[in-house]
Amino acid sequence: MKKDICFFVMAMLIACSNVNAMEFTLITKGGYVTFAAGDNWGVVTMETKKPNQTAAFQVPMSGEVDSAPPTNVSIILINPKLPETANALDSIGRSYGPSKVTEGTYNKWSTYRQVSNDSDGILFTIVDAKREIADVVVWVRFAWPKNKNNEAEPIFYNFLNSIRGDFGKYKTRDGEIIRRPIN
């Protein structure tokens, strides 16, 4: 277990969209990456110890019921210098169906957009975004049912806007609560 990659910092903040959010900071070998997740987002996974640090969430949309296909977001920090992370780097922007992947940019992010069916035949919009922050490649995947485009699109861009980081040791701010994984 490496101390420098196995803790994250949580603090409450108000995000750009004026909704409550939880801020997470993942510490990397040479720096840190911070992002804000909505306080009503369900945590699917928070894996901070493997070579690829991963956080995944389900994002509730208006009018969704428990049986509705969920909107999902994941953020993966990939150390490009490790051989065991090559598969993750190759997966960014990969096509999941017959539709063409459309490449674009948003601020400093490279984006890869496509529409694909899930195993139940439901159409999803899938957008991968990547950029280098500190010593890692940050990969964001946002996938939502195609009929929720108008609602999900601004959430995706607000999430990208919340992501920041830098090289060096993370400096805690007043009021932050530090949580370290047990194992």
C-alpha cells in the first residue's frame, strides 16, 4: 500500500450550478486531482488503491424511477507511465456499437461522443473526455439515456469544469475532513 496514492479528501462546497456537491481529492504519486460530485449522486465505487484510481456514480435525473436506466459518471486517474494501465488508455473513446465516435474538444478536454445501445436495447449517449492533470491522464465517462440529453448535458459540462489538480503535495483547506481507506 502506497500512502501517497491511497487517500482522498472530502469537503462540502457549492458547485457552479448552485447545487450542493461533495468535493473529492484523489492523491496521485506526484500531485492530486479534485472534482465535485452532486450530493445526491449514488456512489457506485471509490477505488483509490489500484494503479487506476476510479470513482463511479449514478446521477439521478428528474422523472426517473428505480427501474429506469441510470445516468452514470466515472472518473479514472491513469498513470501513463505504468505498463498495467495501457489497456485503460486504449479504451478512451473506443466505439461500443455501429455508430461513429465523434471527436471534439471542450476547454482543455478531448472528447469522444457516441450513441450506443445497452444490453436491453436502450439508446445511451456516451461521452468520454480526457486530459492530463498533474502526473495522470484523467478519463471521464458520462453515459445517459438518449431521451435525457437536455438534462444530462449541462451536468456533464459542470462536472468537467469542477475537475482540477496540480503537481506537488496537497494542502488541506479549513473545514476539510480527511478520510483514508482502511485497507
